[in-house]
Amino acid sequence: MKWDRTNRSPIDVREREEMAPTGTSTSTEKGRRIVGTERATLAKDLVKRYTQGESIRALAASTGRSYGFVHRVLTESGVQLRQRGGARRRKKS
């Protein structure tokens, strides 16, 4: 184990090597600001996955970011968000 200075907790060296610097398939460091080209790349990937049907909650879970962050990135990218909920149930006639 080594001491990680960024979040002041012990972290296994292998764990650090496995963390990807960008990309949405793996989680990012919690609380780290995502700006510039990294944010643009993340936004592009999130838009693609959201338009293919993935939910905001699923995107948030897979990236390690909050629901609000993913929602804001999608909104900033000009995506029209889907309505809440699933298919409505009809009364039986």
C-alpha cells in the first residue's frame, strides 16, 4: 500500500495504475474537476450513450459522477432530455 496524497487515503499501487485518466467506462476520481478537452470528450461519450437509451442514473453510476453532474453535462451539450418514467399503464376496458 502507498499513501495517496490527492484524497489522503491509502491506495494500492495496482488500483492507481488501473484508473483511466479519461473515458466514461471507468470511474473518475471523486470530486476532481473535469474541464477542457477531457470534459468535451466525456460530454460527447455521455451524449452518445444517452441517445442510445442509457439512463442518466446508469451513466452517473458507470462514470462515478453524480446524477446532477451528468444531467448538467447533457443539458450543456444541447441534448433534449427524455420524459420521466416508463410506459403508462392503461385501464382495462
